[in-house]
Amino acid sequence: MEADKDKSMPPVSQQPGVVAQDTSFVPMPVAIPNCPPGLEYLTQIDQLIIKQKKELFEIFTGCEMKNKYLVYNTVGQQIYFVQEETDFCTRFCWGPLRPFDIQVVDNYQREVMRLVRPLRCQGCCCPCCLQEMEIHAPPGQVIGYVKERWTCCYPKWDLLNANQEHILTIGGPMCQSKCCGDVIYNVMSCDETNQVGKITKQWMGLMELFTDADNFSVSFPMDMDVAAKAVVFGAAFLIDFMYFEKNNN
């Protein structure tokens, strides 16, 4: 992948279409000991709304563009801007399977997280080469992992901390179709006996037929460890690419 990992993203205020006149932003949080800079936002909330930006060029041409997302709290304040970093060749050749770096930038132009997905196979026929992703906060410091678990029917992902210890499990439905309403992925305890949150792919109506721009909500307990919240948040993007990103090649 030709994207330069050390290249800083343009300021949020310079991202086309990102800042609207009626958009409100979460103010700079107070630093918290042992909390990665920029993730202090996550200690104050129990839900995030992720809205993928709709690229008109992609809609009309079918040419896959870099995915971009805006992240809000439940009262509509913008918390993060998220952008995929890949080159055209990678997007064209690998489609939804493509490896990527995803940069998560706060309202003050700080890259606070990076989601790194290597190139891996996908499907039940490849149990030895399943999907996975690293969550960095700040970039360069791994705080957790999302690893697909091999199953026959119902998809599952193990969420691990920085020491690769199993902390949570995500389980999805057998049918991943987005044409019949919301699709819910339950965030469970390690032993899968207690639900502690969920990731919801929100149904967008007829718009689903014309674009692969998707909306997600991510919920978790207010008192959940901030690193665990970041890993759950990151898992939503892996799920998006695995099941809801169209192959436009």
C-alpha cells in the first residue's frame, strides 16, 4: 500500500464537506491519566453514531473512493472524522478485502486512533487466514485487536487487549442482508453469557440501493474501559468492510 503512514491528514476544517455551518463540536476534553490523548471523549459517552459520507462521484461512476465517516454523539455533536488511507490500485484490485489504514482525527486535528487491517482472505473456506485488525491509540501504540473467529454459520469476532488477552466477543446474525432492516451485532462477555453492548448497521431505506454509504451505531456501558470502547468502535469498521462494502470492480 502506497499510503504514507506518517503523513498527517489535512485539518478537519479543510476536509471538503466535513464542517457545516450548523455543526456543533465536542469541546477539547480534560486530559485523563493513563488515557490515550483524544480518547477522553469515550469516557463520557455510552453510544457513538457513525455516518459514512456519500461520494457523488462514486455513486455516478462506480469508481471506489476512499471511505470517509463522521462520528457523532447522541445529541448530534461531531466527535471524530474518519478517513481510509489507500491508493486507487489497492481499492481497484482488492475491493472490500483491501488492506487499509484508517485514521481517526478529532476536532482539533489530532490523529487519535489508527485502525490497521492487513490483507487476508475471507470466507468459511479459509479458516487459517481470517480477518483481523489492530487498533492503535495513539498511532504506533497498539491497544487492542479484532480477530475473526472461524464459524460455520454465525459470524463472530474476538476482541483482545494490548496483551492479546480475550476481553469481549461480537456475534452477528446468520443473514447479513441490509435490505430488510437493521442488522445487529451483539457485544458479549468472553464467555458469551452477558450482552454488554451492540453494533447496529442502520437501515437507510431506498438509499441502500444506490450507494454503499452506511450508518452504524455503537453502544457500550458508560464505565467500560476506554481501550475496550475503542476496540468495539474499531470493530464496526471491519464489519462494514466485510459485509456492507460493495465490490464496484
